[in-house]
Amino acid sequence: MTSADYLPILILILIAAPFAGIAILLPSVLGPKNPNRMKQEAIESGMIPFADARRRFPVQYYMVAVLFIIFDIEVIFLFPWAVSLNQLKIFGLIEMGVFLGILLIGYLYVWKKGAFEWE
Amino acid sequence: MSIVLLSILKSLALIILLLTGFAYLTYYERKLLARFHVRRGPNRAGPFGLLQPIADAVKAIFKEEIVPGHVDKLIYIVAPALSLIPALVIFAVIPIAPDLRLGGFTLQFHVADINVGLLYLAAIASVATYGIILGGWSSNNNYALLGSLRTAAQMISYELPFGLLLAAIILTTNIGREAGTLSLIEILNQPRPWWLWLWLWLAFPMFFITMLAESNRSPFDLPETENELIAGFQVEYGGIKFALFFMAEYISMITGSAIMATLFFGGWRGPFADPGTWYGPIVGFGWFFLKVVALLFVYIWVRASVPRIRYDQLLQFCWKVLTPLSIGYLVLTALIVVFVG
């Protein structure tokens, strides 16, 4: 296994990217152009827009993101362990049990604190 | 040099395949939904309405390009591409047919055989979130902002059970081998005992739910709930830029089905799909195609029958039900691998 294995993926990206780029640029060449003020406004179901979207939003979204970072790193640690469990045997099982156990305490704490609740 | 040339040809073939798949998936979905509603669905363009997707594509290309005055121009224009490119690229590691051997030359029907295939799937699936978040945020519209925030929270939340279940599937590849593997090609080539199939299918409903949520499909299509957010993150997009978001969603449905077909239902494997024969690749691709179409049918079936759930229910279901369940599944799988396998 060498980095050459990844060459086809690079090639695929290099082909997919111009495709998306051309698709985006094409209508500005082919389509009609008659902009007016109404077309340029924000869509709010026919109401006159009263505020733009650079504003505060509920902190819950942020909480979810923070929790995700913690637990997703846990998942990434699981991958190499999962590949080599046949060699690690019981030792690997106990090792991962301790790791998961510690995270599980954190998980229960977060649950009790009400981080998953949504008003 | 020939590897480069072969990769270019394969990449082009894959992109054409996925785009055709996308076009006819929209047709398939409209037809099926129509049948669920006791309607006929598209039937005007061409025989049985088969030219409808092409008509839609032509229409999207010739639409006027509107860039609203209040948006963040650069990000607004790049975002649809950012969401489409990962959707196209993620398919690279999925084998769609058995190898074809002609004389001394072997043609493999996947773009890349990397040893971290499943990790690659998880990684690219996460990158796909950026397009939607940036698109919604740069639109500078309240609906779009809410839609993109919801998408962000939803997609990253459901990545957790997705990753845990993937880890459990990797664990099962240890059985009967020296070590596990992350490569989808090797997973397919490895024989599984019958009880392992049953155990894997136990995880399939959970996996399917996470795939539904990851591709923002109904009943988890909260990023674009039309009754509260009009169209969510894509409300300021029109014409081809909207079509690219649409494409990304549908291609990720196809990819999701392909992943599930490969992990849970043996991918291209089936009667007469023998590797090394001249007819193997054709029959193998046929099986793969049938499995993907059947899974796509379930996607659409769910859309036609299950009502959309509330946003707090969505996240709570993920964190309080799906995550503990998949951790439990993972632990049990580990025990099985160590003590039985």
C-alpha cells in the first residue's frame, strides 16, 4: 500500500471539480439576464425582509457541535482498534472497555445535565 | 502512465454513471410517489415520461442566473460545488462488479482500492456537510440560516451512530482472518458464516436510519422543511445552483444505498456473478444494480409513508436512542469476535 493508491481519487476529484465549476458557470453564459430589485431581495414568503441573518442563534446548536467533537474522536479511536482486535484479544477488549467506560460516564453526565434537551 | 489514463477513464465513467443515476432516480422517485398517491406521475416527455429528467436538466441550464444582492457572493457561488464534489467522489471505493480478466490484463470495477475504504467513506461524508452549511450561511436569509444550522447539528449528530456501526462492521471482518480490514473490496471477498449475516442484519435498520438522516431524506428532511423554512438552506438558490444541491442529495442517496448493499447484502455477489469469467462483471453489476434500486425503493417508500418528525425529537432520537443502541451493538460485536470468532 503506497500513496499511489490514492492517485485515482485525486484524479476523480480533479475531474469532478471542473464539472461542478462548469455547471455553475454555464447559466451565466446561456441564460437570460434581466435582474431587477425584487429578484435581488431575500425570500421571506412575500413579506418584506426586516432583518438579515447575521444574528444570534440558539446555543443548543453549539452544544451539539461540542459533544460531536468529543464523541466523534472516540469513534475514530475505535477504528484501528476494530481492525486489530484479533491480535489484541482479551487485552484489547479490556483496554477498550476502560476507554468506553470513561466516555460513558461523561455521556451520562451530559445526559443528566440536560444537554440533549431542546426547548 | 497507463494507471493515470485508466483512472481518468474510470472517473469519467463513474461520473457519467452517477449523473445518469441521479437523473433517473428523480424520475423513479416521482413515478413511485405518484403511484403511492394514486397518480400517474410524469408521462408527457417521451415514452412513459422517460425524457423528463433531460427536459429538467435543459431547463435548469437555461435559467436566468440570479445572485441576490445580500449574499456572500464567493461562498454563495462555491457552496453548491462543495456539496456536489464529495457526493461524486465518495463512490470511488465502492466495487460495482467483479474483476474482469482478459488475458494478462485485469480490469477492476472501482476507481480506487485503498486500505482505509470505510474511513474514507466516513471522512468524505463529513466533508459533504460543508457545502450545505456554507450555502445556508452565505445566503444571509433567516430561513436559510436556520436550515443550515439544523443541517449542521443533524448531520454531525447522526455521524456518531454511523461511525459506531461502521466500527462494529469492521470488527466483524476479524472473524476467520488474521486481522480486520477497512477495504470494501476485501470485505466483499471475505466469506461470512451464516450467523454473522444474521447478526449484521440486526444492525441494518439502525444503519438505514442513519443513512436517511445523513442524506437529509424524509422523515429527517428538517433542513428543508417547506412548511416552516420554505426550502431551508437552499431558499436563495435557483436554476443550476439549486440543481447541484439537488444532485448532491440524490447522489448521496445512491451512494448510501450502494454502501448498504455492499456491507449488508453482498454488493455484486449473487448467482452467476463469478469473478474471472466474461459474463461475471455483467451479471455482478446487474445484482449490484438490483440491490441498489431495491434500497432506493425503501428510501422513497419511507418518504411516502412516514411523517416528518419534530426537530427536538430528531436530535433526541439520535443522542438518546440510536447512540446507546449502537454502542451496545458495538460492545456485543466485540464480545462475539473475541469469544466466538
